[in-house]
Amino acid sequence: MLYDAEYLTRIESLIRVHLPEWGLPPDAAVSLISISENATFRITAGAADLVLRVYRPGYHTPEEIRSELAWIEALRADDVVPTPRIIPTLDGRRLAEIDDGGTPRRMAAFAFVPGVEPQEGADLPAWFRHLGAIHARLHAHARRWARPAGFTRKVWDFDSMLGARPLWGDFRAALGLDAPGRALLERTAGALKARLGPLSQPGSFGLIHADLRLANLLVEGDGLTLIDFDDCGFSWFFYDFAAAVSFIEHSPRLPELKAAWLDGYRTRAGLPEGVEDALDVFVLLRRMLLTAWVASHAETPTAQAMGTAYTQGTLTLAEGFLARQGSGLSR
């Protein structure tokens, strides 16, 4: 496993060696914030307070990371959404690199922003209404922004999610999946692919955050800050709603959250006819993608919390989807 205790201890030691690149002392306070795709640390020393992300090796190229950071800076410069400021090294680099026994580990630093993620028991519809408006602003910016030369990010389409080149692993390897369940998910993937064709019209695909779920929102009072653009890439614009309901796709409140998100989106932009049904397609697409992620990232706390129960929930959602599509219930 990548993120075991030995790795985290070693990476913290390497971070300390490189803290002077940001003008911080090696004995600054270093605390682990989270482990997901990357390992994220909070660094404090006197008045300095920043978040240091150590990127997962082998996932993003340096060009992809620089492109992520370029979009964040453009969003801040154009005052589109609130998101933490990137903190360059003293010599102006936004992306730093450390040598971990011959393996490069890349790092980027951001200003620390206080806040907590919205809780399921809180007034989620109000936050989803706010989030819908934020997504509309992000999508409008992505459509008009002149991306810099060399800009490159991953493409989140059917092939990279559930098809021939899955970025997060094969959904057929889901935890606890038996042969009948695998057959059900294969039928579901086929039905999703068929539904995605008509949804892939000109103007439907572009640069999106792609992971703006509750864990990537920080609430402080009435303010909402967006964090973690690590998975931003090119996909269907309305896939962003599916990402927003990650890990709560089975919630009985989902219709309420969807309605609130759509209301918020409409305050900033028009919506095409049939968008409600399209969102349901993207929600199940995301759910199957995350089911693969849970299996391929088993060392992360999120995956461990989900476990085989998440796979079983996916099967239930898949059965319901196929029933609505007229494709049968059999498992």
C-alpha cells in the first residue's frame, strides 16, 4: 500500500528538508490533513499557515499539474469562485519536486483556509443551491477562458471511467463483487454507454472541477470555498452534479438535492430540456467509477470506510436504473 505509516513518515521528513524553499524552517509544525488521491499536510510556523499537497506518484504529469494550477489562478484572477491562493516557492515555482529514493514526488502549496465540509444533517439543499450557482459560473468561465499553450488535463469520458482505459481501476474488481453482480454491472455499463451517446452534443463537454463533493467544500459562516482541483479535466459539464453527490448517491434526499442544485444553476445559466434525466445517468456513472476507485485505493480512509457495503449499494442502484431503462432486473 502506498499510504502506509512508513511512507507518511518518510514523506514528512522529506517535506521538512524542502520547507526552506517556501521560507519556512525545517522544524515547522507539520500535520497530516487527509489521504485520498494525494497526501495533504498543514504547515504552520509563526504567522505562516499553508497546505502542502504531495501528489500521488504516477497519476498526473508535471504538465497536467501546472495546468491545474493555471486554471486555479485564472479563476482567482477573474473572481469566479473562492478558492485558496497558490503559494509559490521563494524562487517563483508553483510546483516543487522532491526525490524519494529515485522516485520524484511533486508538491504544491496553498494558503490555509479555515472551514469544515457541509454535513449531511445540515441544511444541504441550501448549500446545493449555492453549489449549483457555483458550477454554472465555473462552466461559463471554462467555455470562455483562453487556455494557455500546453494546457493538458485528463479526459473523463466513458472509456477513461468504465471502458478500455479506466483511470481509477476496473469496476469488475469491486470489493465483494460476485459473478452475478459483475454481470449486472457489465449490463449497466453498456446501458450507460448507450445513454451517454445522445448526451454528448456540441457544447456539452468541457473543463470541469470533476470532484466538487462535500469533502472539497469548506464552509465558514455563510462563506463557501472550493478546494482540490486535482481531478479537474474535460468531461460532461453536468457530470459535476454527480461528483457533488459522491458517496451519498443512495441517499433518499438525492431528489431534493438535485432540485436545489438545478435551482441554483438556473440563477446563473439556462438548462437544456431533459437535464433532470441526464443527471441521473451521470450519478450512476460516477457511482460505478467510485466503486472501482474504492477497490483500487483500498489504503485510503475513504475507501476503507466504504468497503463492500458500497459495492452492494451500487448493485441496488444499478438494478433500479436498468429497471427504469426497461433492461430487466435480473442479477
